[in-house]
Amino acid sequence: GQQVMQIPQYQHVQEGEDFTTYCNSSTTLSNIQWYKQRPGGHPVFLIQLVKSGEVKKQKRLTFQFGEAKKNSSLHITATQTTDVGTYFCAVHTGKLIFGQGTTLQVKP
Amino acid sequence: GAVVSQHPSRVICKSGTSVKIECRSLDFQATTMFWYRQFPKQSLMLMATSNEGSKATYEQGVEKDKFLINHASLTLSTLTVTSAHPEDSSFYICSASPGTGLNTEAFFGQGTRLTVV
């Protein structure tokens, strides 16, 4: 089945630094979704990308979908302690398959 | 956004007993719901797809006789962990979507933390 590889697994940053997580697939993706899971919580939908080369922004978060639709990234500018959590990419193929996730720790 | 409610949030059971987890879509109907399992510091692993009015579709390696899924109505799916053992201890989460098709966001229940002692 379709799989997505996500890196890095963990990222520790100082508050104010930027953060990026990457999602890669060996096959072309029809769409990619991003979710955030706070410690002890459940995943919450952030955004969906469907078009080649698509870029979407949500305040300090920038989401990109590659031209070949095989990779995606989530970039957070000037991280804050509230950004702490695990960020997952996921592909919807009739069922939602998650990447491994990147856990972000932010030092105040 | 849409609301998915999962109950109970935590359960401790003795080895060999069965535990039922409920997943309800509160403000929409869901012909399909999904059940995931998440071990500490790991990703969500899809266990099965719950289909209203028909049998669930299980992912490879998931025992259908151990993890019984019932989707009797458009707003309720249940997962029963039968003859639970300590290795079944995990975080179980359900999800559902108001719409159909690939471009639909998923809404998750709060999750159930199962501890088998």
C-alpha cells in the first residue's frame, strides 16, 4: 500500500527558531493532509494539499506540496512553546495512512 | 468542526477479559469509521475500517476475532478487545469524516487508553 516516510523523528528547537518536517513518498500522491497531536491528545486536522506545487499558509505555518506530488513539508516560523506536539503527514486513499510523525520540543 | 466522541477515555482491565470502546459521530452521519492503535512515541497504525451495515475491513496482521468491530448505525461504531492481554495495552483512537471521497478531513475521538493488567 501507499506509504509516506517522514523525517526527522524528533526535533528540539529554541523558542523563536524555525522548524521543518518533511514527508516523502516513492509514488505520486493524490493528496496529503497534515495533523497535529498534542501530548496526551488526539490528532487534529491542520490542512490538506491536493495540487502540484501548492503552498498554503496558516499564520506561522507554511505547507508545501511538491511539483511531482511525491513530497510535502510543513515549516513553522519562529516557534513558540504552544507549537509543541507531534506533526503527522497522512495520505487519504480511501483510508487515512499516517507517516511516522515528527515530535517537536520547544525550549523556552 | 465536526465532533467525534469516544468512550471510555481510560480503562484498566484484567488479563483475559473483554473491553468495549465506543465511537460516536455527534453531529454528522458516518458510513465509514476508522480504528487506529498508537503505541507510545509511535505513529497511528490503522487497524480496521468500520462499515455501517456490513463487515469491517481489517488491515494485514490485525486479528478480526480479537478486535471485534460493530457499526450498527450511522453514528456509532464499537471496538471490542476480546480476551485482552498486557500486550494489547495501547492508545486506541477512532476517526470519522462527514463527507466521502479522498479530499475529506478526518475528525478523531479523544482516544481510549487501555491498560491490561
